Amino acid sequence: MNILVCVSHVPDTTTKVAVGPDGTSINPTGVKFILNPYDEFAIEEGLRQREAFGGTVTTLTVGTEQSKDVLRTALAMGSDKAILVKDDVRADSFVVAQSIADAAAELKPDLVIFGRQSIDFDSFQLPSMVAELLQWPCVTMVSNVSIAGTAITCERDIEGGKETISTSLPCVMSAQKGLNDPRYPKLPDIMKAKQKPIDERPASTAQPRVATVAMSLPDQSRLGKMFSDSDADLDAVVTLLHEEAKMI
Ligand SMILES: Cc1cc2nc3c(=O)[nH]c(=O)nc-3n(C[C@H](O)[C@H](O)[C@H](O)COP(=O)(O)OP(=O)(O)OC[C@H]3O[C@@H](n4cnc5c(N)ncnc54)[C@H](O)[C@@H]3O)c2cc1C
């Protein structure tokens, strides 16, 4: 079974993100980037299916030279091959999806696995878009999967319960948290991954369909204030409730 796993390079959730001078993008200076957490489940599932059925796991990301870090993590976990689709200009989800679909059309995997969402732009769009571009079935938010021949049965989380879906390979699926327990790469594998080749290919020349108009950080004036239980702080709370919040 040949599996294509798509991964995203996202800002670490503990990083303080700032909006860039153009007002429509993130200022990457000082931002620590990591492998999108949901994509760890996608990589792990690819490796488990390869261990069960043989074949190869290829990990792909659409991004910049810096995005190679997440491919190295995938290689250290056990991915056989890695591909960087080089996209230095700002793309929308559609262009990213088209680049992935172009690569999939060439690689002809039996299964394309995504994480359920990227934790930076949170669009939840790529798995469905790629499936549509390939004209393949798509099952999202998968929490359990079993494959027999070309039949694939997926359990997915729905509000208040589970839904079981069956379809056939080739197909696209996205991994929900809990699908598996991702393995930690061992130090020797991390070292070996640094030497492994990463194939590069150009991004799709498709035109973006949406444009970011503005980006802003949450309203700072609504941030909570911390008080102790000292008499002075209790007085301060009463004063603020009276004069600032005008609640009493
Ligand atoms: C270099 C670059 C710069 C960008 N800058 C901006 C920007 O400033 N503002 C903006 O609004 N958008 C930007 N984008 C677009 C944004 O990153 C895309 O929307 C994103 O790649 C897809 O995100 P999504 O939220 O649709 O993914 P989702 O559909 O939420 O992600 C689901 C899954 O898709 C996979 N995936 C997500 N991203 C990628 C990827 N790049 N490569 C491979 N697999 C992926 C992962 O498995 C992920 O778990 C940029 C894209 C690129 C490549």
C-alpha cells in the first residue's frame, strides 16, 4: 500500500504571534514553527498501515525551505520519502490543495492521509478540496480505520457519538486526535533523518481564489486582570467594578 501523508508547518502554540507590517500576514521573526499536532496522527497512521500491508509512506508539505523541518520529523518517525512542494509566495487553501492533488496524481497513492485541521489558519478545507480535485472519496475526522483489500471502513467522531463509513481505495482521509498514539522518533533516527534526501517540486500555478484582507490580534482591552485576596486588591476590584465596568 502506497500512502501519501500531507503535513503542515505551523507556529508553536506557545509562541507569541505578531501581525506583519502589511497587516495581512504573520510576522515570522522569532516564531518557533512545529509539525502541526494533528499531522502526527496522520504520519503514525501511514506508518501503521505500511507495517500491516507493506508499501511506502511519502510525506509531503507545501511551503518554504524552513518547512523541511517537519519533513525531517516525519522521516525520523519512519516515513520512507519526503517531498517539499516549494511555495514561497502566499497561497490560499485552494492553491495548496491543487499542488497536493498534482503530486498525488503523479504518485498514485492508495491512500492520502491529512491531519484534521491546521492549527494556524484552521480552514478545515484541504482534505475535501484534494479529494474533489482527484475525484476520490473523502472521510474526515477519522478516529478508527480498518482496511481489507480495497475496502476501507472508518469510524468518525460526530456530535455526541460515532459514525461508521465504508468506501473504497484510493481515497482521502483526515486524522482525528485519538486515532493512534504517535511514536516518538529515537535520537539515532533523528540524526539519520538529517542526511536523508528531500525531493523538491514546484507549486501549482493555479491562481488563489481568496485573499486575506486583514489580520488582527485579540482585543487587548478585554484581557482579564488578576487580583489577590488582600484588602488593597479587594478595594481595587470594587473601584474598578464601579468606575470602569460601571456594574455597581
Ligand atoms: C508559504 C505559505 C504562506 C502562507 N501564508 C498565508 C498567510 O499569510 N495567510 C493566509 O491566510 N494563508 C496563508 N497560507 C495559506 C495557508 O497556509 C493554507 O490555508 C494552508 O496551507 C492550508 O490550510 P488550511 O487551514 O486550509 O488547512 P486545513 O484544511 O485546516 O488542514 C488540514 C490538513 O491539511 C494538511 N495541510 C495543511 N497545510 C498544508 C500544507 N501547506 N502542505 C501540506 N499539507 C497541509 C495537514 O495535514 C492539515 O492537518 C500560506 C501558505 C503557504 C504555503
